[in-house]
Amino acid sequence: TELLAGQDGDIERRGYYALAAYRPLPRLEAAVRFDTWDPHDALHVGLAGARERDYVAGLSYLLDGQTAKLQINFVHKTFADDAVPSRSLLLMNGQVAW
């Protein structure tokens, strides 16, 4: 988990996330995450003040220990007061470390 808060003049910004992960098999990781970001704590009108929430579920397959993996994540994004329509994304990527 992580919490962040800051002030930019009169604007207060806040966000946090919580993540849980589990490795059911030696090469397979499953993870879920909840993420929220409020760019303007007092203003909830329009996109500039819309609180965003992301719900994420994903899998990682480790190809070579911790140096190479394939990932797939399903993300559902929502915005307060329907400032932007909710949407869902399917993200796939490969990652290599050296």
C-alpha cells in the first residue's frame, strides 16, 4: 500500500493504492490492485477535479527467474460524477532485466 497527499497553493491532491499478490506456482504470479487519485480534493466538477479509481487484476508468467516475464492485466477505470465514461483495458507486455 501507499498513500500520497500534497498541496499546490490552495489545491489539495490525494491518492492511494493497495496491492495483493500471490504465487500459486513457481513461475506464475497473480495480483489485484485498487488505485484512487483525486487531483483536486475540493473541486469535483469536470475532468480537472474528477476522482479516478482503477481496479486491476493481472497475471505474470516468469520466463527466466526474475529477469524475464510476460504480463497481462485487466484494468477497469471509473471517474467520479461521470466526468469521463468508465472504461476497461486489457494490457499485455513483456519485461526483461539485465
